[in-house]
Amino acid sequence: MEGTISQAVRRTRIRRTRFTDLPKTHLGHVFAATAINIIRLDAWLTETPLGQTRTSHLARLDLAA
């Protein structure tokens, strides 16, 4: 779930809306969700590899031992 929210914020700047009324804001969120689904579908069809997961400092210390 956090990855989806992060992708929405990075790709569509969904954290801020340009509208003040609720119906237009909802429509903007629907468009953002549709855009994310299209981006993910394109990545799946072109077999784009997933990004590397960040490893914490503590996990790196455990791997070094």
C-alpha cells in the first residue's frame, strides 16, 4: 500500500490538488489512479524490472556479519 501511495505522490503529485470543491478533487484522484494503472500496465507489458528495494543500515550490518 505504501508503494502505491508513494508512486501516486511521485508520478501524479496527488498530495496537492488544484481544485477546492470535492467533485473536481475526486475526479482528479480518479484520473491519477487511472494514470498509475496505465503506467503499471505498460511496465508489465514491456517487462520493465522493478526498482531495487532500499536496505536499511541495520540490515546492511547484518548482511556484513
